[in-house]
Amino acid sequence: MQTQVQQGDVVVLTEAAVRSVEGNHALWNEDLRPCNRAEHAWPGAKFASLWIGMCICLPTYSMASGFIALGMNWWEAVLTILIGSCIVLIPILLMSHAGTKFGIPYPVFARLWFGKWGAHIPALARAVIAAGWFGINSWFGGQALDAILGRVIPGWTGFSWHLGISFLIFWAINVLIAMRGPQAIGKLAVFAAPTLALGAIVLLIWAASQAGGFGAMLSAPATIHGAKFWAAFYPSVIGVIAFWATMALNIPDYTRYAKTQKGQVLGQTLSMPLTMALFSFIGIAVTSATVVLYHQALWDPVQLIVKFPTIMVIVSGIVVILSSVTINVGANVMAPARAFENLWPRRITFGIGAIITGLLALCMQPWYVMSEFSNYIFNWLGTYGTLLGPFDGIAIADYWLVRSCRLDLLALYSDSGRYDYARGFNLRAVAALVVGWVIALLGLVFPPLKFLWSGGWLFSLLGGLIAYALLMRGHQSVLTDTEYKRMTRVEPNPGPVGGAVVDV
């Protein structure tokens, strides 16, 4: 029986298949269902805008600026960002393919490798990390809002809880915007990207004029060399990779709306690494200028803008606020909201999931994470990168090595489908997850193997990938080419699907 239709790069369920599972509210609702053909409408330019808006953010600025504080010179810091960004782009693109082809969100994609109930494990792990990022960006935005209020409201800073109040106001704004859903997120990114880029350029021009030109700004030599440099460079690159390891997992939440594979690949490839490198250069250059101007490296941009005149504080604060909102609703709400929704599709909507994400963000104590650069780059980025690495490896191994990009889409929404495994849990995936974590933890327990922990994301990913590929070899859930062709009807592109003619 043919249950799915392929047109070009996209596979959708037939109308009969949709009717057979849409009543299964434990696995299906409007947000978790696969996209229909008309919903595959995002061109490559939209993905470029999305990434530009997400990369031009305060966490990127702070991470890049912090490398100067570690002792790197400007080009070493930029190169570190560029190398890490190019490396993490590989798993991002590998995961993007599944979202584009089958139109499924991340929690449903996770059913493929962990089972329909086991999928809650990777979904919730991703959700916790995203909630932490939600809190960090809300903290940045709250600081900026506090700086503005301190200049325009007399006596504002006299309140003992003024910063906490600003943080909670900004946090609430983020939650309210996020509740509007993923399509609103895409619209916000299109508006925010050019605004943020302009603000970053203005900040760079200001720094150059105040510091006496780029020569003075970028003349500071590196203070770490040889073994000390490599000891800092290695975990720093891993930190950059871990920075986007979350998006490497849930990128199907976005690429499920892509028109074509080529469009999403080009849109992401031409935007993410270059934007990261260029915006990092601005952060590094401005931080270098603060050394000249204030005799200390101000890696937290909010500490810098409070030194500006009032009008500059207001304008800069608005840019910071817009940046924080964009990255929050673009990168840090989609995955956790979907994960919580997947726990109870009948009762939990995307909006409720966004509220839960916001509440969890408060529990992550962003004010502590951002209190010192070492907490941010090594403890926060390094630890969660190690946590997520095996999930990335398992997902890549399952889709590309085990299944060769062939899925039974209907079975992902069926109670007793081929991806049910052992009562909804794929124990082989759980075993591969443990293998990935143990490999990285060896570096924490045995000092001679410290490089395994310092490179936790990489080694845990490889461990999970290899273990899963070996454990799933010849598994009965894997579709043969003949089975896939039997259930998939191929139609010319474009053409009618579900009664609608779609412009692709």
C-alpha cells in the first residue's frame, strides 16, 4: 500500500494515510504532524536570514571577545570561530536533509532512532540546554533594558531589585513573542537581521574612531604561545562547535519548511560560518578597543554600553534587546516547546511549551553562568556539548548509515509501527548514548586522557555514531529499497498533492 508521495526533494503522506493516524492524539497534533506540500515554502534566502539573525547575537559577541581575554590575538580568535563554525555546519546539514525531505519536526525525527517513547530522552535533553540559552539571552536583554531604564527613569538604580525586575520584564516579552509560533519566528528573523547587522557596523566604527583606528585596536599581541596556545585553542574550538550543537540536533524544526534541499543547503552554508566570523571580528575588535580606552577587556557588551552617553545607551540597548529576542525565539524556543508538546500532544500546545521553556530558563540561573567567562565558555559550552554529542552521532548514523535516508513516514505516527522497538524504546540507541558519554567521561576521570573531556562533543559524537551503527546493523526496522519503493508514489514536481497545486 502506498502511504507517501514524493515530489522532487519532498515526501508527504497521502490523504488516506493522514486520515488513518490523525486521530492518534498521543503521537499527532497540528504542530507534530509532517508538513504538507504547500507548507514547504521557505527559500534559501529565508534560511540565510534566520542564521544571520541568530549569529548576530550577544552570546556570539561574548564568546569571541572572551578569546581575547584568554590571551589570543585578533586573527587567532577569528580563526578559532571560523574553524569551529565550519565543523559544526557538517552535522547541521546532515540533519537538515531529513527535515526537508520528510517535513518532520525534531521530536518526531527522534522517534526514528529512540522509539516513540524513547524520543523523549533526546528531546528533553535538547530542551534543557535550549532553556539555559533562553535564560542567558534573557539575561543579556534584561541588562540592556536595565541600562536604558537607569538613564531615563530618575532613581531607577536606587531600587535594590532593579536588575531583577528588568530581567523578568524582558523574560516575559520573550515568552509572549515565542508563544506566537514558528512562523512568527521566521518573520522576526527577516526583520531583525539587517537591523542587527547595521548596529554591529556602527559599533565597530565607533570603536575604531575612539581607539585611534584599526591599527591601534588590533595591534595587541597574543599573550599565550606554544603549548599554552594549543591548550586554549583546542577546547575553544570545541566550545564554538558546542555553541551550535543544539541547532545541529533540532535543525529539522526549520528545514521541514524548506522548498528544496539545494536551497536550504546554500542558504545555511553561505550564511552561518561567514556571519559568525564577521560578527566575531566586530566583537573582538571592539573588545580590543576597550583595552585601549578603559585599560581592561570588556567582553560583556552590556558593561560597555553603560559607559556611553544617554542617547547611545538607549540606541545600543535597543539593538541588544532586538538581538536577544531574535536569538531566543529563533533558536531557543522551538526545540523545547516541541519537546514538551511531544510529551502530551493532546493537552500541551506550542504556546504552553514556550511558557514551560521560560520557567525552566529561570531555574538555570543565567546570572551565575554569565558571571565569569570561564563559566560560560568552558563549563557551560563544554559540558552541554558533551551531553549532546552522542545524540548528534546517533541521529546521523541512523538516518545516513543505517537507513540510507529511507523512512516509513506513517510508522512514525503509528502505535505499532516498525519504529515501536521494545514498547516504544530503542534500547540500542540508549546503549550507544551511554557509550558516547562514557568515552568523554574517561577524560574527566583519568588525567592522561583529559583531551577526551576537553573535546567532549567530538568524541562523544563519534562514540555514539560508531556504537549505534554497529548495534543497528541489519535491524528489522530498516527499510529495503524495494519496500521503500512499494510504499512511495513518485509524482512529477510540481503537481497536485492533497488537492492543491503548489508553486515550488
